[in-house]
Amino acid sequence: MFPQGAPDNPIRHPAGAPACGDAVAADGVLMTDPVFFTVPEPMTIERLAEIGGGQVVRGDPGLFVASVAPLDEAGPSHLSFIDNPRYLGQLAETRAAAVFCPPKFVDRVPEATAVIEARQSYRAFAKATAALYPEAIRPVGVVRGSGISPAAHVDPSATLEEGVVIEAGAVVGPRVEIGAGTVIAATAVVGAGVRIGRHGYVGPGAVVQHALIGDRVIIHSGVRIGQDGFGFAMGPGGHLKVPQIGRVVVQNDVEIGANTTIDRGANRDTIIGEGTKIDNQVQIGHNVVVGRHCVIVSQVGISGSTVLEDYVVLAGKVGLSGHLKLGTGAQVGGGSNVAHDIPAGERWMGTPAQPIREWTQEKRVVAELAKARRTRDTKDEEPTR
């Protein structure tokens, strides 16, 4: 392997366990519909605090929580969290059984709500939610079956480890290798020679070709990996197609959102680094190298041969020209267009993108000039006496 259910169903409580309220929200329905996710077994506030890396500083740690909900919808059986001060008003009125809360907001939590103190409250809440709803962390396929569907096509030369699931309509080509526990969802296509690691997921309608995929990689619906890069030798007599003979290499623990496209390299590999998270509808051109633990938000376009070092963040609708280098920890604000290299750790914004301090100063100057112009025009329009 490469490389190394009805909404009013009651919640069951353990025998003799103290319950902290009904299993339904204030409007009478469960926060999560049991049609889609299994209703979790309740957990104590103390146990959820331990999972999230927090500490119960107020309230009964032995009370049981049945589900999770946002602050404004949470009832006496729900766990919630506060992280952004924008929601302090909702925190003041929440009916949640418990909230994960950073130290600076602990005194703002209502008396009836237990407080789980956690410096990174959102991260703590995510860990606790994952414990309650493990199915929501990694997709389990369309039909949630097991084994190889008789309606799938698997080439006899393919190698599948134990526990691989191939759903109806999926196609697995010759010489493919798929690691243990990986799910290939309905109508997905895995092209010849592709290798996919263990405990991964390829969503419905996704196509993977000319690619090496690591362990625990999640590829959502409609993703396209490994198609030709956009390479043409331009000329007055027409545009000559350049053969794209590279691969796509996706390292461990990457997640790729729905309908994202990643082109294979022209004469080297397109690489997506370990732990990187890519949103829906992102385009990544040939020969691009994305470092470890980058975050790329929806509708970003990255032109060919650009390099993102580790921990780079690209907000929505960012466009990167080709052959650029963005240093470790660089961040680019939403809707920006980048035409120059960005040094490590810098934050850029705008079109054309520039350091955010310069962009802010220019915006302020332009606003002041516009205000002065309006004032002058108004005076010019006043009637003379």
C-alpha cells in the first residue's frame, strides 16, 4: 500500500443513570435525525469533558448528555459550545445541559448550564461530537453495505485487502490496490494502477486515476483526480497538446471536498501534503505542490507549478497565478488574486493581492479621497446667494 427511525423516538439512558432532560429539542424534534445518524448512547458530562480535553468547573459531572446542538437551539439534554464572542447573546439565553467554554467566557454561562472549561472550546466540542456520532467523521458509503456488490465491476487483477467495500456500480480497474477498510461508493471509478491506502473513502461518482492515495483519505462525491493537466504549446498554427505523464500523490489524512478537481502532473507529480483539508469545488492545476496541513476553501483556483508550503490558508475564491511560492503559514483573504510570491507567515488581501496592512491603508486613503470628493461636489452644487 502507498505510502508508508422516527424523530420522536425516546433516548435510552443506562439503568439508574441521572438524565438531564428529554431527548428532544425545544421544538419537539431531535437535533440529529435518526434516519441519517444512529442515535447515540448518552454520555456523562465528565466523560465528554475528558474526551474534549476540558475540565468540568461548574455543574454536575454525572449528568448525561444525549446529543449536541447550537446554543440557541440546545435544550436540557444537549451539549454545546461558545468560541466566538459574536454568540455571547445566545450563550446568555441557552438552555444547554453543558457547554465547552474558554476561560474568558466562563462567567457568562447561565447558572443552570454546566461549564466545561477548555482553552480551545471548538476543538474540544468537535472531539466530543465525534465520540457521540462516530459515523459522521468518516463516510460509510451510500448503501452502508459490506463486501463487494455483485453489481460492481472489479478487474480480476485488482488487489483488495480485508474489509474493503465496493458498492453497486463502482468500477475498479486493472492492477488497482486498495487497503483494508476502504470504501469505494456507488458509481465511483478507480482507474488502472491506482493505489489507495487503508481506511479511506471514495465517494459516489468520484473518479481517481493516475494517482497514489495514502491512508485515511476522504474523497467526497464528484471529485476528479488525475485527469490531464491543462498543458498546450501555443502557436500561430494552433495549440499543441503537451503529454501529461505525471501522477497525483495524496498523502495520509487528506480530505477533498465534493466536485474538486486535481490535475495530474505534466512531467512531475502533483502533490497534496499530509493532513491538508480541501473544500468543495476547488481546482488544482498540474505540478502544484501543496504542503502539510494546509486549508483550501471553496472555489479556490491554483494554477500550475505553484507551491504552497506547510500550513498555508487560502480563503474562498482565491486565485493563484502559476509558478508562485507561498511560504509556511501564509494566509490569503477571500476573493483575492495573487500574482507574486508570499513570504512565510504573511497575510495578503485584495486584487492584486498585497500585504494586508498595505491593503487596509490603501482602502482607507481611497475612502477618504472619495469622501472629500463628495463633499466638494456637494458644495459645488449649492446655490449661490
